[in-house]
Amino acid sequence: MTETFDRTEPLVARTRSELTAARAELGDGGVAVVMTMGALHEGHSALIRRARADARHVIVTIFLNPLQFGPREDLSRYPRTVDSDMAICRREGVDLVFLPTPDVIYPEGDPGVRVSAGPLGNVLEGQARPGHFDGVLTVVGKLLHLTGADLAYYGQKDAQQLILIRRMARDLDFPVDVVAVPTVREADGLALSSRNMYLTASDRETALCLSRALAAGAAAATEGPSAVRRAARAVLVGEPLALIDYLVLVHPSTLEDVPEWYRGEALLAVAGRVGTTRLIDNVPVNVGPGGGALEIFSDAAGRDDGPSSPTGSTGPLAL
Ligand code: AMP
């Protein structure tokens, strides 16, 4: 089927059978999915617009996945704004919105069999949130199967998630192209996030140190890794109200610290707590001559096995 729809209202599916019926209307081939937890903002819209530009049909999933929240995390207070989410989907010309409840996705309760994120799932965000990425990859795998999408769009904002979803698609032969979309920011640099709703006015001011630190680090990229880290850290130490969990400059495929001799693409990532809210942000940087901030990594960046040492063999990564 090659028909195009001129839809003013997205199809809405809440159950598996509704999804199957709606999905049959769209036909096969050229179907993109944008997976979200709701509380949609301009960052999500950017993913949808990019998907619309590339694909014949766009499916948005809105599902607050309990599997990826730890027992002490913010699942119950996570913002739920379905009416405004639907208005955004309508405005962006989404074809189908899948809005399941947990019992639709996990009809037999928490799944006994899950996707393991492996070692990359235990560092950075995974260290702070044990099991988080197993929960993410499990639901991403299920939603890819259920939607039958050929293309899937994820934000650079959640860099480790993006890297792991790419790895899962490769390692487990999912027939999907994973597309990265640059981080959308407020004019003052704050990365858009559904969790920004939790910030008070003064928290928000404090939170700006994260993007400022990343910008300062990226601006030092021509001078090498330690200059990047030093410049970023200098901004964060000036803001004691942000409780920094980590600030790292890591290789985009191994997520290990890049050594001082390293030149090429690296991920400068930060996480911290501001008020009661945990925030993450990152910027891909090109370290070395002509270096600086990148919008997203090149296709090759996440595919190799880590930095090669100056002698050509894979070198030790610890500094
Ligand atoms: P979430 O609803 O937070 O799970 O996010 C759904 C998707 O939107 C993920 O692929 C995120 O990386 C992406 N996303 C969230 N915030 C932004 C942002 N500020 N810019 C670009 N993409 C984003």
C-alpha cells in the first residue's frame, strides 16, 4: 500500500488489538516510531518532525514504563499531561498514538525474561540507577515489535540510552534504523526535559551550570581531554547548589574515560541533583585540532572498539 493520509486526527490505540488494527491502516514500509514517556515538549516535537521528514508514517508511543524506574525513583510523581500530549501529536501530524497502560505492555506482570544492557548499562546513569537500562531496552524491544517500525528516533539528550539502543539493534539484529536527533535547548542553554517541571525558579537558575559546564568543556576541546574536563569542572565548582553525580569525558562506544592522547569524538556528560530533581545533559565533542561541540556523533563514532593508542593498538583507557 502506498496511499498517503491527510489526517487531522491521529489514530489512537490503547490496547494491542487496537494497535494491530490501526497499524494495518498504515501499511508496511516507511514507518517511524518516536517513543516517549509523555509530558511532551519541544524536544519530543523535534524527534517527531525529523521522523515526519524521513518516513511515510509516524507513530508516537506514550508509555510510562515502570520497569525502568527504581523503587525510590519518581514514577508516581512523573508528570502526566495526556491532553496536551495529544494536542502536540495532532499539531505535528502524527498518524498513530499508542497509549498503553502497564498491563497492556506487561499482561503477565513484570517480565521474567528481559533484555540485558550488559556492561555499558552499569556505568554512568546505570550506576546511579541499577537495572534502569535493562528496563529501557526491554520496553524498547517490545515497542519495536509491537509497532513494526522501520525507523526509530531518539534524542542525543539521553546519550547513554541512545548508544545502548543502537547496540541492542546491532547485537540482536533488530530490523530497524536508529536515528539520533540533536538536543533541543532553551535559549539560555537548559536542555528541555519533562523533569524541568519539578524545578523552582531558583533551581532552574542553578541547573544552568550543567549546560554552561558542557559549553566551557567543548570550548576547550582543541587543547585535549584534561583541558575539557578542567574547563567543565571549573564551572560546576562555582555552583555548590548543584550536587554533581558525575562529569565525564568518555569514548562514545566504550563509555570509558578517554586518555590524554586521545583525539576524535568523545562524549562530555554530566549528571547531578538540583533541588529534588536529578538532571542529565551532555554534548558530543570533537577533541583535537579544529575541535569543539558537535550536534550528534558521526555514524562511525559508536561502532569501533574504543580509542586506538598512538602506536595503533588499543591502548589502556584509564587515565
Ligand atoms: P522521554 O519522554 O524523556 O523518555 O524522552 C523521549 C525521547 O525524547 C527520548 O528519545 C529522548 O532522548 C528525547 N528527548 C527528550 N528530551 C529531549 C531534548 N531536549 N532534545 C531532544 N530529544 C529529547
